[in-house]
Amino acid sequence: MRPAPNCLTPVPASLLIWRGTGQARRVCRAEYDGSPPMSLTVYYLPGWSGATAWDAFQKWQRRPGKMAFEKGHYFGVVESANSDESALNRFTAAVEQSLPGTTELHW
């Protein structure tokens, strides 16, 4: 089931919770109620004033139950407390494929 995202412009301060996302121009959040459930937050960082998805990705610090990715102008975080790294990786790869851009990096 594809979740309907909730997108916000400008990005509220309550969602600027990861290093490097302070200059994001837009954020979209979605909840996936599959097994296991996943939460997705995707930031649009157009590269103005040095704010880039690559910069946010470089500042990401790995955490259990969370995986970050970067593709083009997008930086995202997938979260699932009840998921192993393999499930997070598969979900993240599927999200990356749906976004425009040419490069994909995640961990």
C-alpha cells in the first residue's frame, strides 16, 4: 500500500531534527502500515546557500531502526523500531527509485 504523504512548505522547526536539514525548502512525511510499519521523512534541499542533500547525508549519524538516504536534491530518513537493517534497506531502495535524480546513497 502506498501511503499518502503529508507535505509542508516551509518546513516547520519541529521537523528540522536532523543535522543538515536546516535549509530544507519542503518536507514530506508518510506512514507505511505494512509489516513492519515504517515512517518516511523526505526533505527537498535545492542547493541554494550551500544546503544540499549530500551535505545532510554526510552529517547523518547511524542509529538503530533508522536509515538515511540521499538522491539528487532529496535527503530522507526511514524509521522502524521493529525492523532489521535488511528490511530498512529494501524499503529505502524502493523509495529512492521513486524519486527523481541520478545518484543514490544510503546507510
